Amino acid sequence: MSIGLIGKKIGMTREFFDSGTSIPVTVLFVEKGRIIDVITKEKRGYDAVRVGFQKIKASKLTKQMKGMFAKKNTEPKRILKEFRVDNISEFKEGNEIGLELFKDQKFVDVTSKTIGKGFAGGIKRHNFSGLRASHGVSVSHRALGSTGQNQDPGKVFKGKKMPGHMGDKYRTIQNLEIIKSDLENNLIFLKGSVPGSKNSIILIQKNAKNIKRITTVEKIKKIAAEMAKSDGKTKDKPTPKKQAQSKKTEKKEDKKK
């Protein structure tokens, strides 16, 4: 696991480029995190870093948490997250980490809790097809159908796709492209959608998979460069009309001579 950041989902918008291309992006607000504790192999058997995010009033903390923050001599944080790291020497207690962490990063992995849909039927939850909307199908157009077997085995197996609670689960979306990041306002713009509703807590980490893919920004720049080259070539090359006119002028000049 690599060290990451915790942010808040603000919402979705569009990012326009000079070529006129628009890309749907999700905007995340990421406060700077503070390293609360550095855990070594001697202490716990593995190297890790505990990072605190988002400010909180001391009056809202328990006595144990107040004592812990007082001992570390840092301001209270609402969320504490532990990240296992390979090189522990890069991190020191009290240091802050922010969006500079993804400075040279093109893709990130995002984890958050999906929007809860409540109790949902089989059609909505598992994309079942309904029964025929014709005569003879009575009050079972969106019914589940058969769920179990006969006397043997005489039960419904675990994991059977049935109506139930939908959403409200932690999900990870991998390889979301970073369109741009605003370090002054602590904003990061990711291409596409991110799980969760507005103001939900989002965990952002470096992508686990090593992918070799051209980013959207690189594609747009490449297309713009090709267009500029083609425009330059067309300007240099004379058109058929101009060629014909130049030939006529040459003939006229030859006659005069």
C-alpha cells in the first residue's frame, strides 16, 4: 500500500481545453494531512505512517484521543489513517503532506462509499428482466421467479441474487486520470465519476497497476500539433486554381516576349 490523501467530494463539472474539447470531471477538495506517528518494524513488525486529516474541536474528542494528540504535540484531527510504506526514512512526525504527493502522477485509485439505494428488487439490484406484460401474467411482472430447489437440497443457497439492500458499500475505482490540480485552493480534478454523494469522504492513492496509457491531455496536445502541421503544409502547397492561374500568367509573359 502506498501513502495517500483523504478528501471531500465537491461535485462534478466540465473542463474545457483550447481546442474546444470538454471533459466531465469530479472535483475533490483535499486538505493537507499531518503525519501523527511513524511506525517501525521494531515497534509493530511492519513499517507504516499514521496520518491525520481534517480539523476537529478538542471538545469533541474523547479523553484518550486528547491525551494522544497532546503527547504528539499536534492539533486534533478528525480522521486517522494508517498507510504501510516501503521506505520509512522519507517521513517524519509533524510533517505535512498535500497534493504535491501526486505531482508526477497521471492516474490515481479512488475509494469511497457508494450512494445507498435502500431496499431494492431483483430488477434494479441485479438487472433481472421482468416477466411478459401480457394477459395471464398476474401481479408478477417484476417478480423474482423461482429461488430454491425441490426436496433435495430443499434450501436456497447462499449468495443467491435476490432483493435486498442496495448500495452503501465501499468501492474502489482504479486508474482515474488527473486532469489538473489546483494547489492554491487544494482542489484536484479527476476525469469521470467518483463513488459517493456530495461531501462524502474520499481516499485517493497512487495507482496500484502500472498502466501504459496516453492521457486525455496528451491526446488533445497531439491532435493539436498534428492539426498545426497539416495547416502549415496546406498553406505551403499551392491549390489547383492557383497552379492554373500561375500557368496562364507564364504563358502570357512568354507571348509578350
